Amino acid sequence: MLIRGKVWRFGNDIDTDAIIPARYLNTHDPKELAKHVMEDADRDFSGKIKAGDLIVAGKNFGCGSSREHAPIAIKASGIHAVIAKSFARIFYRNAFNIGLAIFESPEASEKIKEADEIEIDADKGVIKNLTTQEEYTANPIPSFMQQLIDAGGLIEWTKQKLIAHGS
Amino acid sequence: MTITEKILAAHSGRKKVSPGELINAKVDLVLANDITAPISISEFRKIGAKDVFNKERIALIPDHFAPQKDIKAAEQCKMLREFSREHDLSLYFEVGRMGIEHALLPEEGLVVPGDVVIGADSHTCTYGALGAFSTGVGSTDVAAAMATGDCWFKVPESMKFIYYGKLNKWVSGKDLILHTIGDIGVDGALYMAMEFAGETIENLPMHGRLTMCNMAIEAGGKSGIIVPDKITRSYVRKRAKRPPVFYKPDKNPKYAEIREYDCSKIPLTVSCPHLPSNTRPAAELFEVAVDQVVIGSCTNGRLEDIREAAMIMKGRKVNPNVRMIVIPATQKIYRQAMKEKLLDIFIEAEAVVSTPTCGPCLGGHMGILAKGEKAIATTNRNFVGRMGHPESEVYLSNPAVAAASAVLGRIGTPEELGL
């Protein structure tokens, strides 16, 4: 799968309160959440982005609360993937569970700049910077996470497991 | 094996597990709240399971925006109530019977030593204080576990934190954990189990242990844990609703890292905006005027925390420039505080006392900050906009420092009040 888009840059330790502030968590409607995506990190973000854009951030992206509303808001806003130097643990797990594409790449996180055009080859784990012609590698996706992706997410995977166990 | 590895091995039917290994483990309790459960419930329905794995092991607790703060929050709480009725869940806690989840479940003996617990709330790591493996997950993970009774985990590496020496006056579990996060950073224990040990921990009462494990997530940790001892046994003796299992680590288990702290050198500590790792000694922050003080949350809303704040407030008044909000974490704590006349002390001091709720900790309700306002709170996060306006600020401290600051109208210490 190829993911191509324009980059929006964020720094280190972007927490889930910045991704989707708790004041909007009285709903879990993805469209409502998307209106406020990244609001406390960049007030006008949801108005600026176009479907297919990408986020590139520093270390520990998605730290803090376990709210799944964070990856849901990003996905529903039309952002196609997030690249970071590292991800906080619960966010990482949630992103796979709900089907938001994320890539860990310290190299890409350091070198990619705001508004660069990049192309991610998700299967090979290669990130191409079409603006600078540089190429970076993403850390391989753990094999179990790949199984989840192949099954179509955790819910599908669980469904199959329950069927296999005859319940 | 470490204690964490032993608990995970026992729950995955293996003799041994090693860090990095992926396992499927049985969970003893699954929990979610009014913000996270609605997604879990809709995802659970998609799985198409006939029923939940166990009606007595799923806790749904409306605590974040409850008592229901607006129509949308009320709709979310209603989903929990209806799902609990539909599946006859025994651990649904209605307003008036509830409390902040991570205070309520240990208090009621619904989590016990040796458990594996997952919760769609990042502070689920609190129960490590009892010698359980507990960790925060997302709503979809909870949905899957509600159907199957198990969950996949990567066995974490363990990082050991050894505390020795005598605690300074008013220094508590909160100061130890803030100091530790200040030392290692908000991702210093990323993916790790944080094991707290040493003579100071051996003497630390259970409420301080719960506070420490509660904030393991603020260092990026997967879990916090303390090996059960006398204090654990006496805490669970009268309340455990299921038989506890007291796991112990093997001799010389492998740790990714061991760090030691001389507690006699740890001062009253405050985390400054906008990261819990941005710590400074409380005494250095005397120039920071505050508009609001919050005593409460899953971190520091327990009876001992309320008592500590009351000791400071007794016979004093909240500074005229400050709003002080005290939130006992559960109905039991509220009632006991009432019996001990602690609530009288707060009301006489011109503070408000609220029914249990997470409320202002996450900027939900019951004390939201306006633009430019500053609060000192016994809560767990001081991210941008956490308690209200994105241009407001939150400082984190223990209850004694927060209460002293309420009197002083600025960040200060009990010593400044002659205590």
C-alpha cells in the first residue's frame, strides 16, 4: 500500500489532550471529534488540513490518556498516517486496533519538514521524501500487529477467534 | 522472573515468560468509564458475541462527566446503564453509589493482589500498588476482552526504582513519583513495568503506594507495581471480594534498569506546566499566584489525602483570590470525611466540597479554568488545556502543598504556615 501526502509537523510529547481535548469527549461521534483534532496543539488545524495529509511528529506521540477518541479524531479528519520518532504505548495499540496507519521512524521524524510531500510504502516500511528526494526506513511492524491488520482490526480478529472456538 | 512476569505467566498458562514475548492472558477484571465505555459497547456489538465473558468481572463506572454534566454526557452515561442492565452486569455503579474508578475498585476489594486487570482508562495502572498487573488500554481492547475474557500483551521489561532514607516532613508518595518522573521524563519508562521498592516503600502506607502506581503512565510506563507485603495484606484482609494471590519475584530477576533515590534529599515537589516531568521544589515557586486549588482525583482523592488537606485548612481561610474545590474520590470517603468533621473544616475555610467525580482533573466540569488562570491540583496531568482554557495552567502537587497554597494564594508549603 502506498500512502502519499503533504506533511504537518508537530514536536515531542504530543499528548492525547492536545490531539482531542477532553472538553469534546461528551461524544464519540468521529465526525464531531474530527472538528477539534489537534486543537490544543494548533488551534486552526482542522480547518487547514486536506484529506490525505500526513502528520510527522517527534518522540512519545499520543502520551497521556487512553482515549481511543485520539486516533479516531485523526483518522476521521482525513489524515492518512502518522509518522513519529516513537509512540506512547496505549496510542500505538489503539491506532492498530482502529486502523490508523502509524510508522515509527526516528530518521524520518528528524528530517521531514512541514509541507514536504512524502510517500510511504507501508508494505516495505520505506518512506520517500519527494521534496528532498531522501529515503528513510520505518521500524518493522511487529508480526502480531501485522496479523491484526491482515484480519481487518482487533474486532474482526476477535470475531474470527470466537468462531474458531465455536462460541 | 520479576513479579510482573510471574503474574503474566500464571495468567497465560505458561511456566515462564520473557520480556518482549507476545502472550494472550486471562483478565480478572475489565473496566471502562462514561467516556471510554460507549465506544467499547458499540465495538462489542460488532463482534457479535452472545454474551459477555463474565457478568461479575466487567466494571462500568460513570465517573468522568458524572453526575451527568450535560445532555451529551447524560446520553453516554445512559449507554453504560442500559448495557449493564441488558447483560446483567453486577459491577455497574450508579451516581450515589459510585466513586472515581481507581479509588473505588481497590476500596471495595474488587481488584485483589495477583490480578490481571485492563481498563479503558490510562490510570488503570493504579492497582499495581496491590501487587496486581494492571494497565490502561483503549476502548476496542476492552470490547474484545468483554467478549473473550482475555487480552494480548507484550511482556514488558521491568525497571526497578529503589527508594531509601527518611521522608522529609509532608513529603509523600506524590512527591516521590513526581520526583521520579522529573528524573526520567514522560517517556522514561516507555513500555516498561515500573517496580517500586526499597525501605521507604516498605514503610509507605497503601494510599501513597496507590498514588505512585497511578502515575506510572505519566512516565510512559505500561504498569506500576509493588511486591505485596504486610501493608498489602492488612489492606486487603477486610475488603478482598476474591481470594488474593501474593506473587513474589524470583531471586535476582532481570531488570532493564535499576535506579536509586535517597528520599532524604527529595523535597516537596511540584510539576510545572505543561508536562508532569517539569518538576521544581515547591519552595522555589513562591512567586506563582493561583486562582484555583483542587484536592481530589484518582491520584489523591483518598481519605488520607482529604485528612492531610484538612490538617492544613483547620482554623484557616482560603485566600480571597482563590477558589478551593475538594472532591472526595468515593461515597465512602465522602461519608467518612463527614463523620470526621473534615468537610466542616473545608466549608468553614470557605472551600467547596463536591460529590465524587473526575470533574476538573480532565477539564470536564466542577471547576474549569478561564484563559490565563492558574491552578495547583493534586491531580495527575498538567498538559495544555487539561483543566480548561488552552491558555490556563496547571501545577501538580501533593494535598498538603495544594492546601497550603489555597491559604497563601500562591504556591507555598505547610512550613510557611508554621506547620
